[in-house]
Amino acid sequence: MNRQFRTAGLVVTADDFGLSPGVDHGILETYRRGIVRSTALLVNFPDVGDSVSRLRQEPGLEVGIHLNLTAGPPVLPPKRVPSLVGTDGTFHDFATFFARVALSQIDWGEVAQEWRAQFERGIDQGCHFTFITSHQHVHMLSQGTRICAKLGHEFGVGTVRLTNFRLGEMLRPPRPKALALIPFVPAARAVLRRAGVFCNTSTLEIPPGNPDSALRQVCRTLERIDAGVHELICHPAYEDSVLEARDTYVAGRRTELTVLLDARLSEFVETVGIERTTFRELCASITQKDRAFDQGQGASEPWNPVIWHS
């Protein structure tokens, strides 16, 4: 069954929880004072327990898993995933990983094992994940999408992010990584639909630049979105030495933090009538609809925002 949003619905997800204490604090701040309602957790770093403790401060914050293949150490012993790691036993960086994919040097069986281990570590830490994403969107490769769909069924997670940026918005200014993902979207969407996994319609992001210009561009983008479930992916953070050691994207995170905390953004979202939601809420609505039909009751009242098509 395919699902379609009657009106524009917006999920605001802060990626990279668990990357550093400054990242965690920035995300929690944008949840408390901004428009973030969801976050995606990296579980492969050794201090993940500290991050999960921070998450427990805000039980209302939705948590998805941020599956990782391009930063830090694997959860499994490196000798069990040799195609995924370098000589130092940590994951290859983004560029090296994709070069190895192009040369057929990645063992996708190892990816499945490692991602399952990441899921299990998160669950062992007490996390209840409600959606699946990946660091630097590597799950958009067709093999990765299939693995995510399978893991979703295995662990009872009904949503996988479809990284689907709009071409025109990725050209101003040019964002090569996002543009490179566009050809993978149709195949990934087809995989998720065949697997019966829910996914969003499109993805948006906060563009680089000074906070005022970034805010204006985000508002222009939001003003143009149509019916569907749209996910605003963001990376707010306070800089710290751990972040600088683990990731190359540092200064731009403070810009994103500033935009997300700007009262003008939340006011704009309310003004244009965009419904803020979470994947947890969407899946709960879908489950309720399933239960009603299974019991032969139909819907007792109009079911908004999700409708079903055969």
C-alpha cells in the first residue's frame, strides 16, 4: 500500500546525535527551544552510553538510528568487516567508501552484519528506534536500501528515510554530495514500496551561508513544498574538540543551530500552515488505520493526514 499526505507535513530531524558532546547539546537545545522534534543516533562511537544518557533527559524527543559506514570504528571487530575498514581498523571516509563501492570492493554481507550489530547496540543501550537513516546517506545505494528495509522488518521499525533533495535547491549554492544522490532515488523508493516500508516524500536542508540568508532560503523552500511528508534534515551543534576530530563539517553546524533557534522560523512554519509531525506519530496513525480495517470498522472519522491507495 502506498501512503500519501493530504497536506504538507514536516518532520524536522537533527542528525548525528552521538558524534560529540557539543553535537548532543546543540540538538537538545534545538528540541527545547526550536523546531526539532526528532534526532538520529550514531551508536558506533565508544562514548555512545554518555549520549544515550543525554537523550534520557528529553523522553519526548523521537529517536531514529543513524547507521554508519564512514566515520569512526565499527561495532563488530574489524577483522569481521575487512572490506569496510582501513588499516587502522576504522571506517573508510566518505570518498574512499564510494570509490570502493564503484570498484566492487565493499562486501554488502559485511554491511548487513555491521548494521545489525549497530541496531543491537542501540537496543542494548535502551533505545527504541522509530525510523532508520544513515550517516552521509550511504543507505541510498540500492544494496543499502534493501538492507535497511530488511532490518526495519526485523527490528519492528516501519520508516526509512528517502534522501530526496530537490534539484533546483541543491544548485544554489551547488551541493555535490546531495546532487550525486539524485539518481539513486527512484530505485530506493521502489525498494521501500515493495517492502511495505514507509518513507518521506522529499528531504530539505539548511543551506550554507550566514544565518540570515540561510533562514530566508529555508523559508522560501518551505513555502513551496506541496502535499506529502517532507523531512528537514539538520546538523546543529556547539563546536568542540571531539567534533573536530571526528568530522570535517564543523563551523556550518553553528549556523544551523542559529537558524533552528530563530523564532522567525517557527513562526513562519505556523503561518504557512505546515503541520509539524514525527515518524513515530505517522506510524502510529498508520497502525490505527490498519487496526480499524482489520476489525471491519473503517474509520470512525476522517483520517488526517494519511490516506491509503491500493
